[in-house]
Amino acid sequence: MTERNRWFVSLLAATVLFMFIPILSGCSANQESADYAPADHEAPATDEERGIADDVGSEAIGDSSVSDRVNDLKIIQNARITLAVTSAQEALEAIQVSSEKNDGYISNINRWQTQRDATAVRMTVRIPADNFSEFYSSVVPLGTITNSRIWSKDVTEEYIDLTARLDNLRKEEEALRGLLNEASNVDEMLSVRKQLTEIRGEIESFEGRLRYLDDRISYSTFEIELQPETLPSEVIRATGMDNLFPRMSAAFIRGTNWMLNITGFAILSFAAALPSLIVLTLIAVAVYLGVRKIRHMRNTQ
């Protein structure tokens, strides 16, 4: 083999060696990492996996807390409905039946006569909150809705605050009763009794407010008004002949005033334009005389 061929083979071998060195190094590094990796631990989660897990966990916690909050909410539901009905008495009887069916009651009824000698009714109906939708659905078909409003009020915060304050007042009342039994003289007894009276008044006030809220929460309030339908009727009305002569006199006066106003406006307009008309007339006369003189001179020549 010549010197040139040996040099070429050596160069080729060196090139192949340099190509395989990185591959061998990578395999060695991977093997080393595998050897030193702990066998009883899993690989750490990626940021994306951790984010997904956090979302799932927070959603589960959120659903549970939301469910708890919904169950603890104190909501007062109300409705106000105005119906145009053919017969207010028949609609009233249907509402009475529906209220009894839904374990409710009518707390107030007010009747009056309209200008057409028809009966109108306004009533207040109390229905258990759980039957709100069912009762509402039974009332709507009784007539034509002319006005409807449904609203609710969340009194949860007030209810919790009243309950907490009431518990504290009861504890304070119990402590004062203990002090009353230990009082050693009349002055101490009178002082403790005064405080007990004040606290008892606050307790009764809070208890009354809680009873009111419990009633409004448990039973929804419907304010229903039944108005008789206004049926169209065609009758002959001579309203066009009412007060005919006074209306004719007024019309004549309006026409006369209108004509006088137009005449006065025309006179004022003519007076305002008169100076301009005089000047234009003089100019026209001068032009006419000049043209006439020129024509006369041409004819004489």
C-alpha cells in the first residue's frame, strides 16, 4: 500500500471514530443515570400535570363548599302579579283551591267595584317556599298578565349575625342571673336586675326578628291583583257636536287673527322692500331712456 493510501485510510478511521464518540457518551450517561436513579420514587410531576391536579382539587373543594353554602342560604322569595281576568270571583276561587293544594293560605283579600260595575280583587297569598314555582304556574293561566315581578332577598348575613348576637346575650343573661344570686345587698340586686331587664329586652327583640325572618323564608309572599278585562265596545258618540257654537266662534276668531297676521306681515315686508324698489325703478328708467336715445341717434344717421 502506498503512502498516499495509508494516509487516506487513517483519515477515514479517525472520522468514523469521532462520529461514534457522542453516541457512546450518551449511552454511558443514560446508563449511569439509570443506575443512580432511586428505584422506590417516581419521577416528579411536570408543571402542567401539577396545574391540572391543582385545578381538579380546587374544583372538588369548591363544589363541596358551594353546596354547603347553598344549603345554608336564607332566601326570601316574593312575587307580584297583576292579571286581567274575565271574572275576578272565578279567578279568586281558583287561587284559593291552588293555595290549599300547595299548603298555603290567603292572608288578605280586598274587593272593590270598578267604573264598569265589575269586581276587582287584590290579595296576599302565603305559599311554602318549596311550592313557589308550582303555585306561580297555576296562577298565570287564569288570565292575561299585565304586570309581573319576581324577586328574592338574601338575608343569610343578617340571620347569622342575629343568631350569634342572640347566643351572646343569652350567655350574658345567664351570667347576670348567677351574679343576682350572689348579690350581697339591695343596691347590687337592683343594678343586676336593671341589666337583666335591658338584656331581656334585646333578646326578645332579636327573637322576634328571627321569627319574622323564619316566617318569610319558609313562606313566600304573593301579591295578586285581579282586574276585569276591558272589552272593546262600539257605540255612537256625538262628541263632534259638543259645544258646537262656541267652537265655531273660536274657530272664526282664530281664522281672523291668522288673516290679520298674514296681512300685517305682508305690509311690513313691502315697507321694508320699498327703498330697494325705488332705487331699482330709477335704474330701470335711466337704462330705458339711455337705450331709447341710442336707438334714436342710430335712426337719424
